[in-house]
Amino acid sequence: MIEIENVTRRYGTTTVVDGVSLSIPVGGVTALVGANGAGKSTLLSIIGRILRPDAGTVRVDGLDVAATPGATLARRLSILRQENQVAVRITVRELVEFGRFPHSGGRLTREDVAHVNRAIEYLQLEPYADRPLDRLSGGQRQLAFIAMVLCQDTGYMLLDEPLNNLDMRHSAQTMGLIRQMAQDLGKTIIVVIHDINFAACHADRIVAMKDGRIVADGAPREIVTPETIKAVFGIDVPVHEVDGRPLAMYFA
């Protein structure tokens, strides 16, 4: 379980995460949604110890994130950041191998190689395994970074806007694979996402943020309502049920 207690983060006089408390049980997909500047990515970065809070605590399976040794935390929790560019020209396989560093220290064992191969296969990247990242499409490259996170073999995966800059087909494919990882592999996945309809279709739980605070938290059917969308995004949209899922018709 991930337990977040009264977490606050400020930049100067601006509070971007404001006293957030939240418990995320083991299993399933939790989507953090909200408008730009709501504090979603900042909260995710605090959970993953990319950022330190100005107040409050985060615990993962009872371990205080701020006090736990990095190598220990990296075996429990992995994170995909928005800024996932690499400066050197490496292949998909070489990138995925980085995910084993907390286990291997840079010296891959037979077990590490098996994890690398499984992650590449699971994300359907075998045809591109030896191809440099700069020769992949945006969707293929994003899947390679997710494979690196999966290869770390943690129970908790934090994905910060994994659909960023992806077209509709690759967005649907990526969210489908995220849902599949949670179901097939027993992962607990927290994903920051802008499109509330993708969250409605693939998440078990939606946590909606505005101005650094949680304003709604529940199952998609409870969150994807005209009232909540108005409160979170400031727009009036109808919501219709399609194949048993609530979808916001914000393009109407």
C-alpha cells in the first residue's frame, strides 16, 4: 500500500500540492486527472522521491520514502517521468537493461537478461529490440521506456503522462497495455493522464485534482459526471454511457 499523509509542496509562495492525503491499495490502476497545473505530476514525483515534500510523509509498504535507501526503494517502486529523453544513441534493449540496475548494479546476470527479454516481449518490442531509439516512432519509443520501468520488476509503477505526444491509436494501445500489466502481472499502477475518457475506460479508480488538492476520488462511474467534470475542469459537458462506461462528450 502507498500511504500519503498531509503532503505539501511549494515553489516560493506558490503551493502546488496542498495537504494531500491518500491511500492507494495494492493492485489495479489509479489515474490522477486534472487540468494543467493541478499538481498531478508533482504529487507523483513526490511519491517516487524525485521531489521532496515541504511537509507530510509518503510510505510504500510501510517504508518512509524520504528515509529509505535508494536501492531498497527502487526494488519496490519504479517511475516513468515526462522527461524521458536520452542523450546517447542506444538501442531498445540497452534502454530496457537500465531497468535492472537496482538489481544488477550494472553487471547483468542470467536472471537480469531474462527480465529484459520478458519486458521486451510483453510490450511487443521484439522486432525493434536492436534498433536505436532515434529510429523508432513516438509510440514505439514510449513503449520502450515503459518496458524499462516494467523490467525493474517493482510492485508499484508510477507513469507520468505516458500518452504524451501519442496519437489516438498509440494512446489506446499504451493504455490497454497498462491495464493488462495490472491484471496479468499484479502491478499497482498510478498514472497521470489528461484524457478523462482514457481513465474511465482503463482505470479502476480516478483521483481528480485541482489547485493542488483532491476534489474527487472514486470509481470511474462516480467521477465521470457532469458535476465533477465542471468542478475539476471548469467546462460543461454531457456524459453518456457507452458499453457500460461513462464517457465525457467534450468534443460536442
